[in-house]
Amino acid sequence: MTLIADQPALAAQTGSKERGTPPLHNGDRLSRAEFEQIYKARPDIKKAELIEGVVYMSSPLYADHAEAHSDIDGWLAVYRSTTPGIRVMNNLSVRLDADNEVQPDVAVFVDPQRIIPVSTFVEAIPALAVQIASSSAAYDLHQKLHVYRRNGVQEYLVLLVHEKETRWYRWQEGDYRQLQPDAEGILRSEMLPGLWFHSGHFWQRDLAGVLAVLQKGIASPDHEAFVKSLSSPLTAAHSTD
């Protein structure tokens, strides 16, 4: 694909102020280098992903998606505030391999020494990727899930707005299995101890209830041990490998 074109018609087609910037459309087939060059030149495009060499661009976001995203941001912000050594990033472009560059709604990294460089694009595998999906038919539960599984994204939390359903996947021996809630309806992260989530409260838009459950997780011995491990010399040594 030619990235810099001289045809005035092409510049007009994109709607970009920069003459010669190629368009970016759903379904385009690009290399990662081509995708990044166009995406960087199009600040008007707020979210685009490359999945198996195919471009996916999100549709306009509605109130239910925006509210769910806001609550998840708050939930993870509280967890981060008590867990030194993790990093929470919103709508970050993450390079997974040569054909895949994703932009999860939220990505969590275990990075005690803060060695992951933060720039336009990051090359690191998230400990947890979170996606607010319109429904179970969305590509987040199909093409993207397969890409995450293949690249070893440790946990993948998908919140299905239409069905009001939560699916939390844990990578294990090259495949995903779904985490199951305990008797109290609480889902507990295995990769991020103390990160507890109650779907019932979440879908009722009871943020106070969601955070109350999280506080129990933060007060658990597992979370305390996790925080200690993040500050240990052994963890620091592994983080710089």
C-alpha cells in the first residue's frame, strides 16, 4: 500500500487537513507499520485497532457504554492506589505481534520498576485487558479474544452491555478458561490478587457496592502478600529481564 499519495482526490476523501494522508476504514488490510503511520497522521480518529491485519474502528459510544467505562475506571483507580507496582492505562495502543495492535478500554500492567516505556504505542503484554463490548456478537469476544489468547494476555475481562453479562477469562496453559464467581457472587482475579468484582452491583450501577467488595479484596491476605512481592528484590530482578 502506498502511504503518501499525491492525488488531491485522496486527500479530500480522508477529510484530513494534511493533504496526502491516506484514509483508514473498517476492513482495511494493512501491515502494522502502515496502520501506525496512518493512525498517527489522523488525530481525528480516536480509536482504531489492527486485528489479524484487519482494521477495526469503533462506532460512536453511547451512554450505557460510557457509564460502564467510567465505573470500571473508578474501580481500577482504587485498586491501583493501594497496589504500588501496577500501572493502569486507558485506551492505550498495545503492540502484540506483527499483525495485531489493540486498544483495550483499559489495560493493567504489572511493572514494579516502571520499565514499560509510555509512548504512542507500547510493546508489553497486559496482566489484564478490559473491554466494554456492545454485545456477545462483538469482535471483542471473537477475533480479539483469539489474538489475546495466542499472545498470552493473562486475564481478559469483557463486559457485555446489551446482555448485562460479565465474562472474565484467565490464560492457562495456552488457553482461556472463565473465572467463576464464589458463593457471594464475587469474581476474584488470579493475576492481580485482591482485585474483586461483583457483577450484580456493577450492572445495577451500584458503584458503592462494587467498591465495597473491592475494599474487602484489598484487605485480604492475598493482596497484602502481592504488594509485598511487588516490592521484593526478586520481583524487581524479574521485571528487568
